Amino acid sequence: MASQIKTLLLHLVILLTSGAALSSTASAARLEAPFWKVGGGRLGEAATKEVSLINKPEAVAIIHATLKGISVELRCKTLKATSALIVGSKSKSDGTGSGVITLSECKLFVEVKEDIKCKVSNIETVSLKGRLWYEGTEVEQGTKPAMVFEPNSGAKLAEVVIEGSECTFSGNFTLEGSFGARISPENEEATELTLILPKTAIKKV
């Protein structure tokens, strides 16, 4: 029986190793949208650049979930992305991106203890679209750029498969929704950008 996992990837650090960088030149009145900057200039409308997304060795992707009425965590050590692109934009339009993310070396934890009876298969997302936003509401006039990821269509992010003849949580579960990441460094060009999915999920963009 399928069950929804509603709280998404948290406390994860990803490297963007592309020679690309994010630039956000908005004023307090948000006259400009956040955009990608490559080689000293704005990445133009519909222009694309391939990027590499990996997680730092010390980072762990933690998916908080309720399975069969019990709060659990799925902790994954490795993240890779395929077909990952950043996409340029015209003036006053947000930069975007796309790709598929795979989480591997995943384990199930119940009350901070690993359940060794359960085996978690690699978790591969559907094709995702990403969009640059500002964290906070329009009234708050937020200027910190954030990247929001969601499925290209529908609500399903990924299928989570847990197996084990003695595993209480065996079954297929659907991961749904969207998730946001903060970007560091802000407003400067760099060969590596860090996307930070904080322990407390970003609530407003």
C-alpha cells in the first residue's frame, strides 16, 4: 500500500561544479529577478549550461517521513544528478534548471537507531524543474536567492522502495511535493556553488 512521504530532503549540501555562478542584482523593490551569470554576463534566455551536482562527503540527505503511522528517517550518503542543466532568462525573469537526482547508500532509522532488517533501494527522482526565487514573502522584500525544485508534472517526486522479510516497513512509498535550497555564496561568480537544504525547511519564497 502506498503512503505519502510529506517532508522532503533536508540538511543536504550539494556542489554545483560548473564554472557557472548565480547573480542576484535585485534592489529592495525587486526590479530584477534572480538569474544565472556565466563568464561575467547574464546567461541569456533559453541558453543552457550543463552542471554537475554532488553532495559533500560529510553531508547526509535526510528524508523525514511517517510510514505506517511511525515517524522515521531515510538517510542517504550519496547524491548524484544526471541531465542537470541551468537555463538562462531574459530581464526580470527567473533563471531555471532541470535534472534527475539519485540518492544512494540509503538506510532507514527509527528513533535515531538504524533498522538493519530493512533495505532501502536507491531513490531516483522523476525529471525535476528548478526555479530561482527569493526567500521570504513579497511584503518582506526578501533578497536572498533560493532554488525551488519540483516535479516537471504531477506531484510525485520519487518512489521509495523498502525491502526485507522481517522489515516492518516493507513496501513502496511515494515521495511527493517540492523542496527549496539556499544558495551560497550569494551574488558572486564562483566555480562551486553550495545549495543548502536546511534542517528546518524553507517555508516561504
